[in-house]
Amino acid sequence: MRDALNQGLIEFLKASPTPFHATASLAQRLEAAGFQRLDERDSWATVPGGRYYVTRNDSSIIAIKLGKLSPLLSGIRMVGAHTDSPCLRVKPQPELQRHGFLQLGVEVYGGALLAPWFDRDLSLAGRVTFRRDGKVESQLVDFKLPIAVIPNLAIHLNRTANEGWPINPQLELPPIIAQVAGDERVDFRALLTEQLAREHELNADVVLDYELSFYDTQDAALIGLHGDFIAGARLDNLLSCYAGLQAMLASDSDETCVLVCTDHEEVGSSSACGADGPMLEQTLQRLLPDGDEYVRTVQRSLMVSADNAHGVHPNYADKHDGNHGPKLNAGPVIKVNNNQRYATNSETAGFFRHLCMAEEVPVQSFVVRSDMGCGSTIGPITASHLGVRTVDIGLPTFAMHSIRELCGSQDLAHLVKVLTAFYRTRELP
Ligand SMILES: [Zn+2]
């Protein structure tokens, strides 16, 4: 079970180099399990017991399993996560031709740890918008091959490199994608037109725009002497998306269950499809058009906001409060912040702890050191929008926001087990 889950995660990460691809990967797996696509522009005819999903901007997705009984009676069990990860995005006019090299100008998306991007075999993926036969269309692309690299500067030319040096994103990050002759001019949009033809046999008249990010071509892998860890890109937060998906697919209860995975968390969630936008609220309102029933149902519901936590790193253990150092492979972490950077309260934390105990899943607590600032999640944002009770939890990881993050190989199974139990819960507190 654990090995199958880990292998499934590794394949999911490979298929999901961008939020667009993550959404498509989730949709594909939901469809294979009998979930039907709902279009937000159409009217919906949902039925009790039905399984549906809806996407927005191709980069956020909500899966819905309607209970046989009205959710008004027992509330909705919701799990939330995010589809995006920090990365390098290609600028609109990216071509840089200097010293015989073709490079692409990039914008840093989110709070990326930049140093690990050097000396990696990078590829490019995302969404391309183009014109064909007078119509504007979009398509996902993934170059898959390692087509780019950001080489480090040799230590001989930067003698203090090991003492740490600031990275100027404008000057030092443009990846090299080719060597070109002096008078040859390369048009990046023309390269994308070729990629559309190669990947989708699609003849675009002209590429209009795109949202493309670089990613590491090295696959995620089970590592460590005893296979104790999983190393890979985008564990924050595709690890939680995948756990939520597996729990949703395993949940066979009569209760109404929702999985919401939204884009733009790493940049604050404020967008039409982000957690600070109206997508989840509008979706729930369409399922519960009566205003009174909507409020009553939300007040009986509960949201588990799943996003990774910082495990205690043996080389940097003093970065954690001595009593709150989550360990890898020791189960999900309940995240507490009394200043509401996390939405957890004693009731929601207590309920999650109770679920873990009942499932014999180990559970841990995290609170940031009192002399350090705290990160946040979609938890407080969703709680504020819907007024729904929320608990922030997540699996402990190392190297959050690196191009290669690390988690424990036993923890995914722990999280899937407890989220499945949550989706199956008969009565919420
Ligand atoms: Zn995250």
C-alpha cells in the first residue's frame, strides 16, 4: 500500500510540472474514477450520490462527491491544497542573445530558494495561447527534454562563493538554451509554434502569449540507505494534492466530500482562481442555492487545509522551538499560530488529533519559534471567505521551496489514511 502510494506520487509529480499540468493530472485521475466534468459556464444538474469536478483557469480544480443524504444534515468534509510551486517563469519578450548564447529572461514566481536552480538539467512547460483559423485557443505544452541550464560561476572566479553571496535574479538567472551564430535571430514564439506542432500536431497561425515555467527534469525518487525519503520537486504542495486525491478516491461514504486544489498560493492566493477568489464559495452556492441552507451547511462543515510543514533538520535544529520539532516519517503535523497565520483552533485541532488516534496514525504539533515569523496557507484565507471551521495540517519536509524538496517515505500513507477517515466520518463535531 505504502509503496504503491509513493510510486503513484512520483508519477503524479512527473506528470505535473506546472499548476496547469497538476490540474490536468488530477482531472484525468478523477475521470478515470468516474467523476464527471462540470463546466462553470453551463447550468448544473447534479444528483445526490454524483461525482463531479470543476476547473478554473486550467490551474485550479474542485472535486465533489455528493452524499446520498443532503449535506444540510451533516455538513461537507473539505480538504484543501494548492497546485502551484515557486519557480522561474519566462518573460513576455524573453530572447537574450549575448556572447553567442541564446538565453531566456525569467521572472521569479513565489518565494523560490534560488541557489538550487543552478547546474540543473531544466525543461520548460505551461500553457500557450495561440490563434488558429481566426480563433484564440490555448494548449498545455511540456518540452520534457532538458533544454536549458543555469551554470554556476566557477569558484576560481568567485573565491568567496562558499561564504554565501546574494543572487541577482535579473542578472544571474536567465537560463542558457542554445548557442547561436552572431547574426542569427531567434524568435521564442516561433519555437513555441514548433513545439505545438511537435507535441500536439497542431498548426497555430501565431503564438499570442504564454505562461511557461522551467522545471527540473530529474524525476522524484525514493532515496536513503533504507529508502526512508522521497526527493522531488513541487512536494509543496503536490504531496497534499495527491494525498487528498487518494483519500477522495478511497472514500466510499454517504457523506458529501470536497477536494479543492487552487493556484497562486505561493503569491498570496489573490486571483480569480486562487483561494482568495470566489471559486470555492461560488461552487458551494451552486450546490446549495438556498441562502439559509448554504449557511447552515457551511456551519456544519469542516475544512482540512493540507500544506507541508518544516521538519527539524539535524544541521539546523535550533531553527525550531525545542518542544515543537516535527520529525520526518512521524506523521502529519497540526500547525498552530495564535496570530491566525494558520486557521487551526483547539476544536479543529482536537478533532484532527482524535481522527489520527482512532486510525492509529502518529500525529505531531508545530508552532514557530516565538522570535521568528510564521508562514501561512490557504487555511486562514478559506476560513475567512466561507466562515468554515478549519484545521491547518501538513507533512514535515526539508528544503521547502527548493527545486528538490525532501519528505519521509512513510508519511504519505499516514496522511492518506487520516484524510480517508475524515471523508468517511459520519458525524463532525
Ligand atoms: Zn505550500
